[in-house]
Amino acid sequence: MVTKERRPTKTATLQFRVNPGIRDEAERVFADCGLTMSEAFHAFLKQSINVGGLPFLLVSDAKAILKRQAEERLFSALEVGEASARRDGWVSSDDMEREFGVAP
């Protein structure tokens, strides 16, 4: 017997209840980002899959945690840049201005 391969549907409909005030405020935030509610929710779902959980912290000290993580990424990037400069040589501001066509 030959079985026909099933293709996934292109979209699925989700329904959920939400406070109208929260919905309206969220729609304004998403519109400011150039997104519809549907597009924003799709992005939320994809990011949840990417990170294997919620794409944000649900803790009282989330701001401090996010600040620490950002600082760690910044210092890591700075260390990579410094190592590159030590290995390949430093670039002067004059050279940078010439390379990017920026006049002092």
C-alpha cells in the first residue's frame, strides 16, 4: 500500500483571551516596531524555540541580570578586539578616518 505524504499546513489559528487594555497597548508597541500582533506573536514563538524556553526573564531582578549579561558580552567583545590589535597591530585614528572617508 502506498501512503500519501502529509504536508504541514501553512498556518494554524490560535485563540486566547487577553485583557483588551493589554491587547491595545501591545498592539501599539508592536506597531511602533512595524509588526502586527500576529507577526509579533510568531516572533515570540520562534524565539522561544531558539532559546528553549521563554525569551525573557521572569524574576524580580531581571534588570540586574540583563545588565550583567550585557556587560559580560561587552567585555568579551573588547577582549577579542584588544587581542586582535595586539596580534595585528593597532590602527591609528588618522588611519581610520582615511579608511572610512571621515574628515576630522
